[in-house]
Amino acid sequence: MTIPPMFERLIDDAAVFPPGSLPLPEAVPAHLAHRSAWYAALVGPLLCPASALESLAGLARGLPAPLEVAVVVDTGTAGVLAAADTVAQHPGLVLRGVEVPLRGSPLGENARRTVAALDAALGGPADDEPAYVEVPREPGWEAALDVLADAGYRAKLRTGGPSADAVPSDDEVAAFVVACLDRGIPFKFTAGLHHAVRRPSEHGFLNLLLAVGRAVEGAPAAEVAAALSLEDGAALAAEVGTLDPASVRRWFASYGSCSIDEPLAELGELGLVAP
């Protein structure tokens, strides 16, 4: 069985990030194993911090094919251009995305600086090298989305973290989804999404797919938020199965997870994928 279109390249491999924190020399062969397995179509690029790109390039030398990498810029906005140049200079790497966290206030003004850095590094938005700006849950986040919409870049929301307050509420996630759709902005999620179905302190990635599906169909924010609270895996899987994959995945591009095995296993348990 092939991976259904709803799940194609859904999970970006964030193995080197917490809580997995796999060392790069282990993460690269693990990623290659994922990309050669029966479920390869489920897996997106390897996510790598900009500060570790040189090490990754060394590990990629001699591989039979270039390693697809999406760079998470941890070196400040000024590091976007250097990160893109580093990947371009190494034939063992191919750039499949850039992700930049937005920090500091006012968010709208900082978003404009970030967009300028992305334009300088990438020459503008591109589908084969999508650029995401991580928008924090702080006052001004909607103004930041306005800037991204004008520039044509994508948005990213952090859905988990080491503490309980790092997990956004259902209403916050729904507001982000609706705001992105209203502005025509594709988006991704990251952190705290190891499981398919909602848990007490974790969002489920199937819940997110359903929430986006409802939002695409024009449901009000309350119904979008309600999708995030569903805990019946069988019912959730059935409802996700009624959605149009092209409509949902046009906007919900992917999510980052330090585990591929856990989401894969739960999709299998729900009968949504199988070897």
C-alpha cells in the first residue's frame, strides 16, 4: 500500500531537535533509512539548525544522492543568507526549506526585516524551497501574518514545548489556522505532535488535519477548535478520511517531529497506512 495523499511528506524529520536530540552522525543514517523504507512518501526533509550545517555537509559527502535539508535558522535573522549560501556551496546538500523564528517586538516590524532577509537569501518565495516564519503567540502576531501574506512567505506555529504553557490552547490554534486561511498563507506546525490523536497535554496531528479541513470548508472558529479536542481515534480517522487531501494539504504543508516511528505506528493502528 502506498502512503495516502493526505499523509504524503506530512512529517519533516526533526530528529536532531529536542526532545529526541539525536546526534547528527546518527540522525543522517536514520533519515536515509526512513527515506528508503516502504513509508518513504510520509517523510519530508531532514531539519537541521543553521549552526550545524557544516557538520551536516561533512556527513553528506559521499552519499549516493544529495541530502534534502530544511534549515532552521538559529543564528539570527542575519544568518539566513549565510545558511542558504552554505547549502548551495555543498553538492551533498539540497535546500528544501528555510524556517526562521520571529522574535522581539513589534512583531510586524520584525516580520518586515525577516522578509527582507529571506528575499536577499532566496530571491523571493519558491515552492521547492518554501520559507516559513515562526510566529509567536504574542500581541501583534496577526500584523506579522499580514506582512507574510504581502510577501508570499509561509507561517509556522509551535504547538508544544518543554512546559505546559508552551502548548497553545485549542482556540489559539484555531485562530492561527483561520487567520492564515483568511490571508491565503500556507503553514506548518512543530513540536509536541508525536501522536495522531489528542492527549491531555498534547495536540494530535490528525486533529490538526481535521481542524484545517473544517476551516477550509468555511466552518466557524468554534468548530475548528472543537476538532482539536476530539479523543476518539476511530471517529477522528473516519472523519479525516472524508476530507479532500488536496484542499487540506494545500494549506497544512507539514509538521516537524523528532520521531517518525511513533506517528507511523499510530497511523498503522488506526488503519490509515500499512506496508
